[in-house]
Amino acid sequence: MGNDVKCGGCLCGRVRYELTPPLRGVVVCHCEQCGRWSGHTVAATSVRADNFRLTSGASDVAWYRSSDVAERGFCKVCGSNLFWKASDGTRVSVMAGTLDRPTGLKQIAHIYVDDKSDYYAIDDGETPRHGQGGGPLSVPPGPPKKP
């Protein structure tokens, strides 16, 4: 994927962000919370919190505390689901579909597959699956963003 800063934003364009590498590959979450939030599954990359920056529309982002471990961020104008932020402040997951293309990312895991709904199958065959979380959730090690 290289050392290129990745950019993205919401559907209406009011919220824009940039991510400084390293970025984790895309993890697909099948938990019930992600299903209710997105209408299906969530596919997200992740960066260390200090490698995430809102470049516009910060006042248009609403944060919803969905559990003891995270908040979910979305655009107040268009409703785009954008971010999952760890309560401990260590990382921000970003919905992969909101990144500008090409992303250069690859899907690396399915998590919470034991919680998936009954209306669909996971049939990619190649991507590792984890029943209850687990898997490669952390951000790859790397130097912090330079000021």
C-alpha cells in the first residue's frame, strides 16, 4: 500500500478526513451492533488515533457511544457511517467504502461470524474467520505521524 496518505469522506462531501499509514487491512464485522448501524456488515480499515485527521466538516460529525468500548461517528447531514473510535483513544476504524478510490487495501478477516444474521452466507472462502472478535484488530506498528 505504500506510505501514501489516504483520504476519504461522506456521501454529501461535507466531512473529509485523511489517514497516515500504516493502515490495517480491511476487517469485515458481522456483530449485531454493526448490522444495526450499517444495515448489513461493516468493512473497515483502522489507524492509530494520532494518524487520523478530520480535514473538513468536524462540526458535521456526530458521535454515538454505542458501547463501553467505542463510539461511532457519522455525518449529521447525509447520515454516512464513517468511524468507529476506541474509547481508550488508541485507534480509529474507518469505513472502507468511504475512502477515495483506489484504496490499495485488501480484506484480511471476518470477525464475529458467530453473530452474523441468517439471511446471508460468507462465501469468499479465502479470508480468515473468527467467531467472537479476535483476528487482526490492531493497527500495524509504525512510526507516528510527523507533526
